[in-house]
Amino acid sequence: MKVSSYIAFIFVFSVSCYITNSYAEPTAPKAASVLSTIEKQTKEQSTPSSTATTKIRGLVKPLREAVLSTDVIAKITHINVKEGDRFKQGEKLVQFECSRQRAQLKAAEAEVLTKKMISENNESLSTFNAVGSLELEVSKVQLDKAMAELEAIKIGNYFICSFRAPWNGRVTEIKANAHEVIEPGREIMKILDDKSLEVEMIVPSGWLKWIKPGINISIAIDETGKNYDLEISRIGARVDPVSQTIRIFSGFKSDAADVLAGMSGAVTINSPD
């Protein structure tokens, strides 16, 4: 009887220990897993972001543009380009009536030839003491004067008779017509270099603490719907004291053939938080 009771007690105790161990074993790893997840989330939330993304407006501008005008009265005979046309450096854009200038050039050339003959003649006579030293020097000075006047006319005629393109570019606006007589200072044509574009932005002057040339940014142009990579090229030299802003400029890092001057868009800059 005692032996049977002892065996039954051992059996019940073994079953009880088995059930207890089967429930206790998975509980510890599960609790550890939950604790690890909580610690990870807490760490992520407490770690501050090192950078912040900021969006500002940017305006596309040409590096080179010009307004063509003349400083003398001139008559336009022909305009060789139209608005939007492309041109190459040295190409003739506008032609003026130059008959009067050509006549002036011929007269100046004749004057130089005359003064040269007189100077050379006096030089020959001076070897025989047939001319005074003063007269000889005066003839030389008059020759120098005539040559200077001829050079001035040549330079003036180069600009008056035609306007040639200073660089490759496009015509943005034409403000005169053929056969018109243009008064000094009147605008005839506006041109720009459409291959040398940059993006101008106005940013808080406080950014001067970290912003510098060479930083990579990007712009989403409204008109094209595309994103373009930029690189900050230079920073303005003056802070606006009222708005506490400064201008910065950036260039396109890759081809942007579909971008035109005057377009604008949102510029994305990663700034320190």
C-alpha cells in the first residue's frame, strides 16, 4: 500500500513539473524579444535627424545676355535673324546703311596717303638742308594724326555697318525693323547665351554658417516637369538687411537643353537640422 502511494506521488510530481516547464520556457524568450523591440523604438525616436530637407524657389537666368544698340544715327538695311533664332559667334545679326561711312573711310585713306607723301618728301629734302627741321617735324606729326583718324573711322565703321554676334546664343527680342533710322541709344535687339544658364535663389542669411560652393542640390522645373541636378557655384556678396536674405547661384551638372531662361521651380536643399 505504501509503495503504491509513493509511486503515485512521484508520477503526479513529474507531470506537474513537465507542465510547468512547458509553459515557462517560451515565456522568457518572448519577453526578451518584446523588451528588445521597445528599446530599439525608443532609441530611434530619441536619435535626432542630422539633416533637414528644405524647398525654396529658384529662377533660371543666363550668364551672358546683351542689348544691342548704336551710339550714332544709322539706317537699318537688313536684320538677318528672327526672335528665337540661334546664331554663332561672329555671325552678322544686323546690317546698316554704310555709304556715308565708306566715303569717310576713303577720304581718311586719301588724307593719310597725302600726309605720307609730304612727310617722305620733306625727309628727302632735309638731307640737302632744303627744308627746315620744324617743317619736317610738323609733317611727321600730321601723318601720325591722319593715321589715327583713319584707325578711328575703321573701328567706328566696324560697329556701325553691322552688329556681329559676340558669342553663340539666341535672339530673345527684336525691337526694330529694316529701313528704320535708329537714333543713338535705341534698343535694336536682345540676345542671350542659352548654353550658359544658372539658377538664382534667395535664402536666409543664417545659412551662411554652412552653405558653400560645391554643395549638390536639385530643382524641379515647373515648365518641364523634370528634375535637374545642380551644384552651388557662388554666393552673393551682400546680405539684404531688411529681409535678412542673400542670393546664391548654382549651375546645371548635366545637359539641360530643354530648360530656358526665365523658367522656375522648387529647389531641394539638405540643410543641417
